[in-house]
Amino acid sequence: MGPKGYVMPRAYKEQAESIYNLPIRPSDIYVASYQRAGTTLTQELVWLLANDCDFETALAVPITHRYPFLEIFMFYIEWKKERLANIHQVEESKRENLIKAMEVMTQPVLEKLASMPSPRFIKTHLPMCCLNPTIVDTAKVVYVARDPRDIAVSAYHHARLFTVFDFGGTFKEFWHLFTNNRFPMTPYLEHVKEAWNLRHHPNMLFLFYEELTKDLKASINRVADFLGKQVTEEQMARLCDHLSFENFKKNKSVNYEGLRDYGLMTPRKDEVFIRRGKAGGWRDYFDEEMTQQADKWIEDNLKDTDLRFPTTK
Ligand code: A3P
């Protein structure tokens, strides 16, 4: 799709125009990213700062309810048709939950957004060119990016975790799909460059996962400044604790574990949403040949920009 050739699930076409023309409110806050860049961590941080550190609500209300996911339908429309056609193959006791999940994943997000009170918090993995072009002039956008090698490893596990992807190949095969732009929303580096090019706009905050996790306090201060919020010392300590990887893993409002009972995630417990939480884990997955090929791929794709990841400088 478009001049960058983004790969989109077929169903995207059905709502592409409505998404592009979605009326933006000045109080909207978008958290945008390529998947697995640290979106959930960024969403929780933004939401807490914007809501005066209301930890009680954050712990009680799942992040999926606080942040409609703009284009979630596009992954699930075809899946729903296929699952419904083969529903007799699903164990009877699991059918009701699966049908409920189908309804939720394909519900009209745009209608929900229209009736939502302000301020709205919205999650998207769409590249900036798919969103209303007035978005940064009107609302606030926080974009988070991550080293492409860690994105690929994390996205590979995510594609094994979520039954809608049901990826059964090796990591090497996945890396091939990712770098040859055969995976949804690739080319990844074009996705990041679009947001990078807007990073000086006062309504755009561009973050790196590597910086977020290396110095969470500094990142909290950056996001607070961007949102015009003050953070007390006590709030800062509680934010760091709440956003820590260990606590995130246990936190049902952000760890997506609830989806397992609905047949949306594999029953195999070796795959989880809040998985490893480290920068540089890709080294365990790349052989020498892949490492060299990745270096060249990154270099070639960053030739036309001053974008550099903290880990690729
Ligand atoms: P890994 O698979 O490398 O562990 P997204 O929310 O965009 O899907 O990103 C998910 C990635 O962010 C996963 O990366 C996940 O473990 C990591 N992550 C989520 N919460 C985190 C936290 N509180 N601290 C550090 N990393 C976190």
C-alpha cells in the first residue's frame, strides 16, 4: 500500500478511508509504534501521567479497555470467517468464548471512538501515512521505536503466541519475511522513518525502547514534560515500580494473559506477551551470517536518513 509499499491484511482496505478521515480531537493522545516496540509500556506510562497517576484504575481496568486499538479488526475479519466455517472442529466447551472473542476483535472501533468521552487514548501500529494528516497539528502522538533485530525476535514470538498468526516456522524464516517486507506493516524502517521525520513537531514525542528501559526515570520526565504534567518524588517511585518488567509480567491489566481463555493465544505457556524485556536479546537468535546481513540491511535502509537506533550508532 502507498509509495512505501506497506503490507496490510486484506481487510484493512474496508476501513482505510474511514481511518484516514477519522475526526481528531485536540485532547486525543495516540500511542503509535510498529508492534513489539514497547507499545504497552509506553501506553501505560502515558495513561498514568495523563490521569494524575491513578494506579487504582490502571490496575483494575485492562489496557485494552482504556485504549481502543484502531486497526485490530483487520487481523481478525478473515480469521473470524475461517473459524466460523470450521467451528465444529473446536471443542464444544470452548466455542462460546471463541465466538465472544471474535465479536470483540472485529467490533467497529471507529464507532466506539466516536462515542467515547474525551480525552481518548488510542493505540495504533499503523504507519503515520495511514492516519489523518492533521493528527500532529491537532492531537498528541507518542511514537516508540526499537532496534529492528529485537523487534523481529519479539514479533516472531508474538506470531507464535497469537493463534491468528499461528506461525510455525523458524526464526530464520521469520527474519526473512520481516526483512523482505512480507509481514504486516513492513517495511519496518520506513514505518520508523515516517515518525522520525515528525520528531521535532511539538505534538510528537519520539521515544526509543532502549532509552525507556535504560533510564525509565528520565523517560518518565520526558513524557511528563510532553504532557505538561508534574511528577512528585513519591509518584516517580511508584511509577518506576509499576512499570518495571517484573511487575508488568504479573499485572493482569497489561499482560494480556486473559486472552488465553478465549482461544486467542496458544495454550502453550512457553509463549507470553510480556516476554523478556531486554534490549539486545537478538544476539541469541542470529548466527554470524545473519548478523552481517542484518548490519547491511540496516545500513542500506538508513542511508537516506539521520535516524540511528541507540544500539546501531
Ligand atoms: P520482548 O518480546 O523482547 O520481551 P509491545 O507492547 O509493543 O507489544 O512490545 C512488547 C515488548 O515490550 C516485549 O519485548 C515485552 O516483553 C516488552 N515489555 C513490555 N513491558 C515491558 C516493561 N515493563 N519493561 C521492559 N520491557 C517490556
